[in-house]
Amino acid sequence: MALKQLSVFVDNTSGALADITSILAQAEVNLRALSIADTEHFGILRMIVSDNDLATSVLKEHNYAVKETQVVGVKIGDAPGRLAAVLTVLKDAGINLEYLYAFCARTERHAYMVIRVADNEKAEKVLTEAGFHMITDSDVLKL
Amino acid sequence: MRYFQEKIETMPLEEIRKIQSEKLVRQVRHVYEHVRCYRERMDEMGVKPEDIHGIDDLRKLPFLTKDDLRDNYPFGLLAVPKKDCVRIQSTSGTTGRRVVAFYTQHDVDLWEECCARALVAAGATSDDVCQVSYGYGLFTGGPGLNGGSHKLGCLTLPMSSGNTDRQIQFMMDLGATVLCCTPSYAAYIGESLKERGIAPEDNPLKAGIFGAEPWTEEMRQGIQKALGIKAYDIYGLTEISGPGVSFECEEQQGMHINEDHFVAEIIDPDTGEVLPEGSKGELVFTCLDKEAFPLLRYRTRDICVLSRKKCSCGRTFMRMTKPMGRSDDMLIIRGVNVFPSQIETVLLKEGYAPNYQIIVDRANNTDVFDIMVEMDDDMFADTVAGITRREKALATAMKSMLGINPAIHLVAPRSIQRSEGKAVRVIDKRKLTSDRQWKG
């Protein structure tokens, strides 16, 4: 059910992100969403891409540390208060967030949240019960 | 019992030189005939075995380096048929390619005798119970001292390293009198005894032989106090045979080199020029009578001083100081000697590949000590907290080995600057204006 995300370890050097995105561009991997966690010394680039296997293999060829992680993808309405509603459900279920980021589709009037929690299944369950739609890898391909 | 082989260990200098000369002539002929690498090097320099008449001709021979060993891995420097070998030992392998040394039975015996000499010099006799807590296996520490202990006739406890509870139990229950391990492990055993409320005078130990890693005089004092023993240094390297190439006697003033088997020279590491006795420089060893893996003029990269000053123990073998550093890489950070080899040891122990870079700088009159370590996919946690946790755990492990606290930074795989395929290990920004440390 869950959505797969790629995480890449990035040294905090100028041009690091340009290099990674160029590698993906050359392999014709499309980026759906991305987010960066940054610290003084390093960053973690997290991406939802059109082809995880291809992206992983080209990045590894270039010596990047790449990890595929399960995350929760939630479709929400593009309106005020929708994210708060999702997060309230998680809060009430006692689920801690590790991180989250958002992206929008080209055509639909929707936003999508990518959420990382310790217990994906539980998060999906409580969100589904609360009436939210989860998105999966195949949904992302259609966006 | 003062000596294991009194006649040899106390023979006059002229006799040592005579034996060395005879053995060298034979050894050069042996390697020239059987090892292509030596033959090619000697031919290039225009030196033939007939040109080597004695020990004074040693300097006509080419040097051998660790890179030569790697380039000739695994069989390139083997001087006897493989079927004549009975053993290999290997180094920890810091650049991915290990160094493998071969031994015939004769070579094993020779090595173990050297270790037996070291044990006797530390006060051991066949009445002693010898606890060998060096690692066993490819590492030479365990097998070397184990063999020496057998040769001497001690009751040998082949403990290997680790499992400190069991070490202490066997030490106490079986009455171990001599402990052989790394100095850091000896210090750790000392702490563990204290934690268990066992006073230094209540353990059965009387002496310890500690080597395989650099240690200071302060560490010696600490270990002697904590264990209530005399602590002796021992030196050796796998390439030459293993521990026992040289060893300390009761004087604890430098290590006697087993000169009937190994010839030591001190050279200027930059020019290769042989330096007179008493000079500080790079230690070079020649194996006189090993059969399988007889290295000639092997550059150890250890910096030390040799002395022929008479020793009160009666041994005539020349002494070497404890290595004061490495010709290429020792650092003094916040007053503490730091060897990249120690950092490698910790990395390997903690499950990292030894791909790292040390960066030393100075800010506000204090040394800043950073270690960059390459991570791999397996250890890449997707969260910042996960990576930070790893960095902290590694810093703690480094602190307990080095005595000072580095900042650890995990970096991307293959991101550390490399020169000719080898990672650049040390960037010392403090040193840009001063000369290299060992020159004085």
C-alpha cells in the first residue's frame, strides 16, 4: 500500500544537488516531489521519483548512498485546514512524525503529503478510517 | 633463567656481524634466484648476488615498500614453492588489499624463538602461566606469543582477545603470571579488575608483554600500577615475521633487535640515505634467514633511533627506541600522539570501512580534530537523528582509543579526496609553516 521514497546522503558542498539531479535527468528519471533535510555538514535528499529502481542504480553507479524508505502518501484537498485535519488524526492516534513534505499535481485541485512515521501501517489505518485517501507508487506514476 | 638462548643473545658484536654477513650472502642468492621482483630490481641497479660479500654491502640492495608487497599480492614475493609453506599471516589491510606473509616450518620456529626470547627477557620461565590475550587468527599477535610460550614451556592460556569476564576468571582461577596483549587491552583489564574490587596485588600476574599498537611511557606507568606488574614492550610486523622482531629487557630502555635474524638500518625517509647510529629516521629491516617470505631492506615507515650502547641485561643485540611516529603519518593533537592506524582499528571494529580523512586545525589556540568517515548504503539512516547517533557512537569509540575526542562527520561514499587511488588520510592545516615533526 505504502509509497516508496528514495533518500540520498548528500555532502554539504556546493553543486551537490545539481550533480544528483543531472544524473537523474540523464537517466530520464522524473521527480514528483522532493525535500531536503540539511545540517551543517550533510543533507538528506528525499524524493518521490518516476522509477525507483532506475534512480537507485544510476545513483549507486555514481557512488551515492541511497536508501529506499516506505512512507505514507496522503491525498488532501487543496484548501485551508486540510493538512491540519490529517495531522490531528495522527496526533490523536499517538503517532509521532519524523518528517513530512508536500507536492501538488499538475491538473487536479489536490495536494499530496508525504509523511514519515515510525509505524506506517498504523498511520495508514487511522487516516483511511478518518476518510483520507492514501496514494501509492502506481498513483504517483499517473500524476 | 636470564636468557632463552644465552650464547646467541650475548655474543660479541664481531660475531654478530660475522653471522649476519654469512646469512646475508646466502639470502641474497636465495631471493635473486627465486623472486622475480628482487631479480629485476637488482638487475636494474646493476647489482649481482656476487657483489654482496657481507653486511657492509647491504646498502647496495634496493629498498622494498608496503606498495611493493601489495603489488606482488599474493605470491609475487614468495621465495619457496607454495608446498613448502605451512602458514600464512596477514595484516589488517587498510586499502582493501591485504598483505599476506608466508612461513615455512623453519620460519615459524624462528619467529616463535624470538617470542620466547622476549618472554624470558620479561622474566618468564617454564614455570610460568602465560595468558595470551592478543587476537588469534590472521593477526600475528596471538599465534606469535602462543608459539613463544610453547617454546619456553609455559602453561599457555590461548585466550585470544575480548570477553573480559572470562579473561579475568581464567587469570584468577588458573593463576596466570604473564599477560600478553595490546597495551590498550591491558589497561582495560586493569580497569575491569578494579571494578570487580580486585586490588593490583591480588591478581597473580607479575609481568606483561604489550605491543601491536603505539603506547606511551605514561600508559606503561598506568598499566604497571593498575595490574601490579612490570610492563614490557615488544615490536614486530607481519611483513618481517610478527611480534618479537625486537623486545624489551628488564632495563625497559629500548627493545633489543634479534640481530641474528634481522638487520636493522635507519635511513632518511626522503633520500633513502643510511644514517649513522643514534640518528632519528625510518627503520628498515632485512630478514637474514627466513625462507618463505624473506624481505630485504623493507621500509617499515616507523621512525626511531638505534643504539649499540651496552645494556646491563648482558644482551649484545642493539636496541631500538619505541617508534616515535611514522615517516608518513603520525600526528600530535592536543599533545596526544595520534596514529591513523589507531583510527583505522576503531573504524574496523565499529563496522566501518577504513575510508577516512583526518583534518586538524587550530582555533583559539586549541587543536580542532575532525575525522571524516565515508558511509555506505547499509549504515545510511534516512533521518538526521539516525546519522547523528552514529557519529556520536563513533566519536565515543575514538575517544576511548585515542584519549582525545574527535568530531566525527559521516560523508558520502567515495567522497574523500584520493591521490593515486589512495585516500588522502591527513590534512594538517596547522603545519603549513613548520617542518615535518620528526626532523629536529
